[in-house]
Amino acid sequence: MKRMYVSVGILLPVLLTTGCSSLSNTEGGALAGGALGAGTGALIGKATGHTGAGALIGAGVGAVSGGLVGNAIDKSEEKTAAMVAAANNPPRGPLGITDVAQMAQSHISDDVIVSQIRTTGSVYRLSATDITWLKQNGVSDGVVMEMQATANRYPRRVYAAAPVYVVEPPPPPLSVGVGFGYYGHGRW
């Protein structure tokens, strides 16, 4: 019997660290916590003569605790991924004439191209060569006229927000208490 406990004590941590990669941290934490809690509860329950009840209580407490810790890790990873995505996608600046030609070649309507020119605050000072190149690449007269009209506009200032660094405090320590008592039937 002692040999079984030793082998379970060695194999259980190994099995828990080689979990399924498709599980989220919440699911993995609940599974691992439930397994550890059931084992611990069974050992403690055996000492009091209630092995099954100890295993059930331990599994429940362990699953809830492991799920909470795993959920905190999932939330932290989601916030980190969102911050990285925001840092890698800076705000779009003015359009170049090649951008306008690509949109025209992609059959984007003139209204959408003109709107994009206006919202990005793009300013063009087109030469005769630029106009010829734009026309050869399928840009309509209306879009070319809008591009020429931007030369008389003041460029819109684009302000970029300073990067914000968020440092979250670590989660509170997890405390799980296990208690047992002995109620003897002694005679006085």
C-alpha cells in the first residue's frame, strides 16, 4: 500500500504537467486542482474514516481554487495580447498617391476614396507627371480633382497617444484550508 502512495505521488505531478494543450488555463487549473484536491481529501478522509467524503470535498475545493487561479492567468494573457495588438497597429497616417491608385485598382468607389483622403488629412501637391501616372493607374477625374484641392487645405494635425503601460498587481495569494478533527467515543 505504501508503494502505491509513493508511485501516485511521483506520477501525479508528471501527469498534471503534461495536460491537454487544447484546455484553457481555467479548465486546466480546475482539472489539476480537482485531481490534487481529491487525492489530498482522500488521504485526510482516510485518517478520519471518511475516504469518499474527503475525496469529494477535496475535489470540489481544489477544482474551484484551480479554476480561479487559471481564470486569473487567462485574463492576464488576454490583456497582454490586447496591449501588444494595440502597440503593433499604430494609427494610420496620410495616404500616398500609390495608396490612392491601389484603392482605385481594387474598384473601391470614388466616394470612399475621397472620404479616406479627407479623414486621414492627406495633402497632395501633384505634378503633371503625378496626374498622368494616377490616370494610367485607373484613378478617376473626381478623385484627382479632390487630391488637387487638398493642396489649398491646411494639413490636419494627427496626435498620437503616448504609450500606456499597465502593470497589474499579482493576484492575491490563494489560501486553502483543510481541517479535520477526531471525535472519540470515550467513556468516562
